[in-house]
Amino acid sequence: MSDLPQSCDVVIVGAGNAAMCAALSAREAKVSVVVLERAPEHLSGGNTRFTAGAMRCAYDGVDDLRKLMPDLSEEEIARTDFGSYTEEQFFDDMARVTENRTDPDLAELLVKRSKAAMLWMRGKGVRFAPIYGRQAFKVGERFKFWGGLTVEAYGGGPGLVEAQAKAAARDGVSVFYQARALSLLHDDAGVHGVLVRYRGKTQQVKCRAVVLAAGGFQANPEWRTRYLGPGWDLAKVRGTMYNTGDGIRMALDAGAAPYGNWSGCHAVGWDRNAPEFGDLAVGDGFQKHSYPFGIMLNANGERFVDEGADFRNYTYAKYGAVILRQPGQFAWQIFDQQVTHLLRDEYRIRQVTKVSANTLEELVRKLDDVNAERALETLRAYNAAVRTDVDFNPNVKDGRRTEGLLPNKSNWTNRLEKAPFEAYAVTCGITFTFGGLRVNTDAQVIDTDGAAMRGLYAAGELIGGLFYFNYPGGTGLMSGAVFGRIAGASAAAAAHANS
């Protein structure tokens, strides 16, 4: 373990996807780069290590995907309808799911630079693969992708962290673990270093530019309650325990402007009995995202959301918050054998809260903490309301809905009639927070007077303004890559200018 240097050109705070993209980008400009990672090495990488590795990018067809995945076989191409996902579709999805609140300048960068960022990562040694297991269904003899999400990092989040760490070592980036950034060194001339606690000693690292990429504040229950609202201290944390908002706090203390949806976050249905923080042995397996093919009941035995409102890519990131608002902060997802073959792999892990039964009467009695009598009434009313004159099709919004319920289910609706029935208990798992720092199109942090802060840049979860209320699946890692690349290049340019 080497000593922390007293100075360098660029300091990166964090070691997840956004941070490492910033570090690799800065090194392209031949500046010295030091990465400060609060976690120990085996837990490094922030939330990136805990993700499944999906990345949403614009592509015009299979030829674009071949460039990202050169080992894609002819047999895979022949049996797969990859479709396309245009920049226009990406823009539309960002606008739609954020209710037109996304910052247009930031969204434009995200969308238009997504494909280039993926190709750049590929050039750094990151491998990609099609998301067959989670984003494609077989129709006849061919797989069909849906929802605009096609590509994931090979090996998921851990594979992405490993690939980026190898690239950083190859390119001469110095990474220091268990090095917690405490505050920024700044004066009237701008930001010129970081105060760090490393190996039990507090010391300064002076530099010409700093990139903050230390994640949101989702692992800080006090901040969650302060900004997201009462009850959010009760949410499970899907990922790392180290994302407590340090990067955001440091910037705000130096005069940075807060920006974005500070009362909003990415939160999903997560196993009710999952641990307080993410478990790397299970990874993303605690998530439960096949709810569009079933129904959800709360403790009162009542449905509370339109499970089939849209593809799960466009609803899962907001339904965790809806579950948190239910009595007892939990719900049960219920399926029958008509759809259990469609359930994602996460429903088959050993650490799952599951019950099954051969009748609905038996099933409701097994649902812990649920009003069984009311639950049975709800299930019977649901079965009676299903439109059976419309064909079921998991690959499109099929319009197979209910009539006369509150709320109705809009798509993928089947009667619960083929035993055995299965039910899975879920609670809220928070992924990352949406509020953060205001940046310009160079990823430079803006202060509360609207001026760019000299020497300070940001990327990843702690950028505010991109996501409001909701989020299209796979956009977090993509945002980290795009803005990490921009922030690293901008920081390097600033370092050269100040040398």
C-alpha cells in the first residue's frame, strides 16, 4: 500500500463507473490522476458493483450492436430481433418518464453521446453482451428485445468494475482505497484540492481540478428522511453502504448549487427480508420486477397500482416508492402457472420470501400480515374483470386489461386460475437519489450565483436535473459513462490551463 501523494493534476472522488470513466478520460490528456475510494478494495465501485450492468444507449440496428459486441455470433443474430432504439426514442422516453422535467441540455448530451461512450468503453476493454435473460422473450423461434434496453456489461456490475480497474491500472491511474474525502480545498481562485482521511491520517491532496463522482445520498437515512420525506428511513438500500452524500455535501459547503428532484429517487420492489444494504453474494437478485404479469396486494388485501401500466423498464424505478407508502411498507406479488415461466431469474434465488398454494383460499391465508378475507375478495373481483377477448403478448403492450376495477390493470392481464399459485413478499429498495449538483454541459459544477466553479466537476448519481419522479432502466450507468467521460476531459483541460 503506497503513500497518498501530496499533489497531482486531477483528483477523482469515488471509484464507480462514473468516476473510473472520468479517470480514464482525464488520462487520455496525459495528466496525473488520483482516485480516492472510501470503500475497501473488495467493496469498491460504489453502486456499480451492485448493478446488473444494463446500459441504455441509442442504436440504429444490429450493425451498431456488432461494433459494441464483436463476438456476437451469426447464430445469435439469426435467432434474435434486436430492433433499434433511436435517439428520438431515447429522448421521448426521458421526457415521458420524467414528466417533461428532465434538463434538456443534459438529456441531449446523455442521448447523443450514449453510443459513442459505449464504443469508447469498449476501446478501454469493457465487454458487452445482449441482455437475453431479462430483456427478451421468445416469440416462435426468435428472441425479441423490448423496452429499448438491449446491452449489459459482461459480468454485470462486478464485471464492469473489474474491467475498469484493469483499464485504470494499465493507463497509470493511481487508486487509493479506504481514502475518504472529507472536504474540498477552495478559495477565491476556485477548488485546488481535497482533504482526505487515509489509513487513519487526515491529509491534503492538492490538485488543479477535482471530479466528484461519489454517488447520491441513498445510504444516509437522516438525509433520506430530510429530503425524501417521512418513512424513507425504513427503506432497504439496494447497493453500497458508502454512498452517504459526501460528494454532494462537500460541494454544497463550497458554494455549489443544489439542483434537480431532491424529493425523488430510484426505488424498486425488493425482497421484504433482504438485508439493510446490498449483499454482493446475491447482487441484484433481491429485486422482483416481473409484477407486470401478476398483481400486487398490500396489507389490507387490496391492489394499489396498475401493474401493467407500461413495460417494467418504465415503472419499476417508481413503484418502490409506491410500495413504501403501503401499510407496513410491503406488498405481495401474485402469479399463477400461466406466467411463472416468464418470471425473471431473481425469483428463483435461494434467499426469497415466497409462498405457494393450490387454491386462492389457501394462498391468502399464507400471506403474512395481510387481511386474508379482503385479499380473497380482491382476487375474485380481479378474475371477474379480466378481458379474455384480447390475446396475451408479453413483448408488446397488449391491451389485455381489466374493466371496472380501481385501479384497472392495463396490459398483460390473466385470470389467476392455474395452480399452484405463487406469491412473493416485497418492500422498497432504494437505488439512488435524484437530487444533486447543478452542472453545465462541460460537467463543471455551478455555484449558487450561477457561475461555473473553477476546478470542480461532477458526474454520476450526484448530478441533479436528469431524472424526476422516474427513470428509464439502464440510464444510470449510461449517464455515469457519458458525464464521467466529459468531466474527466474537462478536468484535464483545466489542469493543463492551470499548469
